[in-house]
Amino acid sequence: MVKSEKKRITFTAIAVILVGVITGLLFGTSMSGGAPPTKTFNVIAYHWGYALFDENWNEIKQMEVNLGTTVRLNAYPVNLFSQELQKKFYQRVVDKGLSVSLVKDGPEIKLPPGDPKIAEIIEAARTNPETLSHGVSIEVFNVDLSPKADKSIFEGAIASIEFTPDALGSFKLNCSIECGPGHVFFAMADALIVK
């Protein structure tokens, strides 16, 4: 092979590699076949609500993804966080009001925002080991996470899953673990938006 031909082949190979890298950077695909992007969300589950965060722990109102995006969902029990943060989340429930059923399959009782009974109900449920854990479920995508409130971060308290939504729309989070008198009404509407 002539020296000039080797240079031309080397130059062509470098040009092809550069075009591939630039294309990958511009269009978000990798040279290994273009794996779909992944978006990570963190969910803190507490009596009777969810707090949603992006991958950088910025609090968000909804998790928004494009159809075909892989979602990594990490669920955390509230007790892994500071007492100050826990109080903040529980105050949201007091401020919003609460629907409860004080006996299994009993009638719904609506407690208005600010009712002092809400804090009492939360405290009773929060200190009962049988109602401490909460699930994070998105039924339509077969997502069911059960972070363990009775475990430390090192013992497997955090539950995670990856899934790829295959339907457009707005989807709610439900609690999938019996967690006391507010369980049957524990849901977050429009938590996941797939565009």
C-alpha cells in the first residue's frame, strides 16, 4: 500500500468516527444503536402523599417524559429524611385536608384543611409499625414499588424500577401497601405525564 493511500484511509476512518460522534451528540443516540434516553425521578412516600423530585433532587409537581423514554423511578420512605422535612410533608396533608376511613371498609370521613384531628391521625399511623410503609404504584405500567420504612438506607429501604411507558396520557400514583385510615384515598393524580 502506498503511503498516500494509508493517509487517505486513516483520514476517512477519522472522518467517519467524527461524523458518528457529532451525530450522536446532536440527536441523542449512541454509536451502539441508539438506546432510548433514561429519565430518573425520586419519590418520597409519606402518610398520605407523595413528594416528587427530578434526578438532581429539585422538587417537581409532575414527572414528564416523552413516549419511548425509559423511566427510572426510585422510591424512598419518608423516615430516611430529617424530622424537619417529615414535618413539612405532613403539614401538606393537614393544609390540604384528608379523607379517611377509621375502620376497614368503613364510611369515608372528610376532614377539612387545618383540622387538628388530621395531625393526630398522622401521628398514630406514623408511629404504628404496621402502617409505616407506603407503596408507589402506577398500575397501567405494572409499576409497584415498596420502599421499606423499617430498614435503613444500607439495608434496602429504597425501591427502584426502570420501565418504558407505552401509552400517552396522564397517570396517577397509588399506594399499594395498607397504610392506615387514609390508604383507600391515597393517590396522586396526574403524577406522570407521557407526551
